[in-house]
Amino acid sequence: MARAIELARAGMGAVAPNPLVGAVLARDGQILAEGYHAVYGGAHAERAALDRARQNGIDTQGATLYVTLEPCNHQGKTPPCTEAILEAKLARVVVAGLDPNPQMSGQSVELLRQAGIDVEVGLLREEAENMNRRYITYRTRRRPYVVLKWAQTLDGYIDAVRAPGGLPMWITNQHAQTLVHKWRSEEGALMVGTNTVVRDNPYLNIRYWHGANPLRVVLDRTLRIPPECHVFDGTIPTMVFAGNNQSASKKANQIAGINGLDLQLVDFMKGIENVVLEKLYEKQITSVMVEGGGLLLSNFLKHALWDEARVFIGNRIFRGGVPAPPMPLCSSRFEPVGDAQLHTFINPSPRSL
């Protein structure tokens, strides 16, 4: 099962809104074939492993299949994996955990058992569920998995005092920047507020890593972000949330023709965090990384609409500026990243929508 989990991770950033799944076919302690769900719409892990076994002339009858998540039993973009398992005449299936999708949720396990296959559930469940925490949150909390990310100085500031038009002050290092771009490639969307775009003019892409750029999500109640900013360059699909107000309505035509832009006029007074997460859920976005600014991050923390927070503490002192968001007490771990420290916090009581 450990090998199946390792295989599943290779689909990170490419299979959402589907879960990460790996599968290993074995007999008498020897691996016969393996596979993983590599791309959304492509073969599921179970079929990938069984197909590879057939291609190599391997007899699957009586073998054991280790799979990180309950096999699907319904027709989607691909046929049901339970059919492939039955056709392969397997003797045993070992599943790490059940699928929270209401179409499955133990039904596949029962179907296989009724067909005479020995099914075991729970091997390395915790590791498999942690790997699929984005998918599980999306299914059970009806919202994307929310990762908060920021960098702060030793004296607790996320930005220095800057003159209008002044460039951002570097807090961490190149190692941290590369790591952040890797993280971005693993999420469905990146979210920032108005001040972050106006002050920093970020690209919000993964230029220091590989893979697909996530959806850009920008909150701008009055549409005061200049049209020449990088988030409006038309190179990456971008959602902009603006208010139902006169100022936004007047400026909407300035960005309306930008390629890949989705302008959402919403009521900010209803709790913009809830509104945005609901819209992303409707678009089948299973995870989002919130990168700033301080007010937006603080609001997600305040309303417990977060699952994980990744906080860099750089080896810098600003002696004033924009304070870092107040982090609530919760379990955390830390590790060095160059001359900075990375602290990762897990929310013990995340909210659902």
C-alpha cells in the first residue's frame, strides 16, 4: 500500500476534481503491475494497473489489488473500476479508505464482497486520507481545501513601510520562492486581495516550477486594480470578484474583453470568503491557496475557513510595516528552508459551508 500511495502522488495537480489514487497488483508478495490516476479524464489507477498486467501477459486471476481509495462503481468519464476488477477475477482487494463521494461511500466494497472477492479496508488509511485531504474536504465540507500562505519577518511584519510605487521587500530566499511555486502547481486556485495586486503586481503563476498554472482569484470590491497589472494579462484563467456597486459597474468594461477573465459581481457584505468559496466549489475547484494580503488572510483565520497555514519566518527585521495575521493556537511543525523557517499549522476545527 505504501507503494500505491507513492504512485498516487504523481497525479498531484493533474487529476482534480478527482482524488489521487494509486494501485498495485501483487501475488505472493511480488508486484505484478502498478498504475495511478495520471490525468483528469484518463484511466483510473485500478484500470491502469490491470491493463498493464494484461499488456505484459500476466494472469490476474487470484491476484491481490492494493488501492489507495475505494474503487468507483459508476460510469463517469471512464467505465466503473469495479467492472474491471471483476473481469480480472481477482481474489482479494485491499483498500486504504472509503470514498466520501455519495455515489460510493462503501457501496463498491459491498458490491465486490457480494461477488465473492475478499475486501479489506483500512490499511494505511491515515496516510492515504492525508494525501487526499483536498478531495475529502471538497466532498465533506462542500468547499475547497484552504491553504493560507505568507512570509513574515522576525519582528512579525509581512511588508515594510513603502512609498507609493515602492518595490516589495524580500523576506525569505530563492529556496522558499521555488517551494511556493511548487505548492501553487498542486492547488486548483490562488487567491489574493486588492492591496496585494496594487502594491506588488504579482504574476500568480508557477514560472519557477512545472505543471499547469492554477486559476487566479482576485478580490477587488471597487475594481480599483489598474488594467495593466499582470493578473489582467490574459495568459491564465482569472476570476475577479467585484462588488455590486456603482464604481465597479462603471469600470467593468475596462477589463471585460480580457482573455480568460470571469468577472463576478457579488455582495461583499454577505461575507466575501463564503461567497468566493461557494463559487469555487461550483466550479469544481477542490483547493485554493490564499497568498494575501493581511486583511484577507486574517478574515479566513477569523472565520475558521482554513485547513492549513504555511508561514515562512525570514531572517529579516522591518521595525514597522504591515503586521502579520494573528495565528491562533494550534498544532504545528517547522523546518528550515535556507535561512528561513517554515511553520505549518493545521486547523483543528475547520468550518464547512
